[in-house]
Amino acid sequence: MLRLNRLFTFILIAFSVAFSGCDMDKEIDLNLPEFESQITVECYLEPGKPYRATITESTSYFGRPEPILVPDATVIITHNGKADTLQFKPGYDREVRKIYTHFSETVVQGNPGETYSLEVFDSRGRRVTGFTRFLPVVPLDSIEWTSNEERSISLLAKFTDNGSEADFYRFTVHQDSLSDQKRTHDFYSNDRLYNGQKYAFGTSYRFSPDDTVFVTLYHLEPQYYEFLNTMDDAQDANGNPFAQPIALKSTVQGGIGVFTTLSFDRKRVVLK
């Protein structure tokens, strides 16, 4: 989440960098919009896990690198008419190695079709809202692996698209643990080319015998799929004066970031 704080501010200076880099003999003065900090949200609802959210404040491109917390932010998640106010209680999830700032003991049920709403506001009058719903889990049919002459191993994960509507997927592979640092593969895809058919995601030959891997297939909401794609595009453009500025498509309104559900099938495999 912390990488979100700077991405959108790059858009404000990209053109000025591009113009100044094209002709070093001329100076061009541009009146850039005055920077206004926004609330930045990262909140994923996962079945069996408590409500947790990371709330920070965006900074300018040349601002301080560390995240700015918003301890006076009020964070409310509503489900089935019950509003739950999360407490400012910074913590650390050792399993995935992620930090969160707000917490509630309410556990997410995650039944398909259930909807959740989010509201975040602070003493400065800033307000962020969002809505999300749980999609049905798309199961992994099988996971196969093959080795080459060097005994390096690649994986092939197969699943069946349901064909009833447009679907969006994320496929990840982690080695040894589920932390971001251990993620070896990460793909996003829509089912435009394989709607209603069997499909497979594969990996490179990078694993070894006796490695433990976690293979996960996420069924994504369309807005989260768009968020992930624009996030990658914005990162690719960052630092490139000739790249076209990218507008980050957040899944929330009034701020920056993501509020979504995590519907997934995951398998732990020991490669033998």
C-alpha cells in the first residue's frame, strides 16, 4: 500500500520532466496544480480473517518517503446492516508480512454475493467510500509440474471458467511463504479468450525438487482488476520522462486505493 502514496503525484510532473529533457537550452515554466494530500486506503476482506485496513495519507513526489499515518481517521465497514467501527490499532500480519493500522475483531464470513461498504473520514473533512461483494471461488482443477534436463521445475495450474459472465483472475505463486518477498509469479487475466473453457496458468523453470510452493487463483471484481493493471502501468511509467502519465483507477471514491474482497482457491504443494 505504501507504494500508492507516490504514484499519482508522478502524473503532475511527468510532462514538465519530458519537456525539460528534450531541449536543455530552453527553460519552460509550467504552473503545476497545487498538491492536495488525500486519504489512501488498502483494505482486503478475506474469509476467516478479521476486518483490517491500512489508512495513510498521500504525499507529494518530493515529500517524505515514510508513510504518514492518520490516527484520527474513522473507519467503518458495514455488512448486512451492521456498522463496525475499526480501532486505530497498528499491527503486523506475520504470515503475509503486511502492516495494518486499523483493526476489528469481527471476522469476515465471505459468502458469495454478500456485499460490504466502507467509509473513512477524518477531522479535516476528507471522506472516502467504497463498495465490494464476494464472488464465488473458482477452484483449481489440478496442479502439474515438469522438470527439464537441469532438474529445474515448472508448474501448470488448470481451472475451468464458468462461462456465465465476464470473469477476471489473478494467479500467484509463492515459494516457502505467502509474503510478498516470496512471490515468484503474478499474472492478471480476463476470460475474453477462454470464456466457459478450461484454461491454465504456467510458470518458468525456476523451482527445485523439495521446494514448497503456494499456488493461488483469485476471482477478481472488475474494478480491482483495473486497479491492478493501472498500478503496474503507473509503476512502469514512474521515472520515464517519455512515458504517458497513467491515471490510477482506484476502487474507492474520494481518495486513493483499494477496497475489495479476496475470493480464492489456494493449494500448497511440495515438489517431489
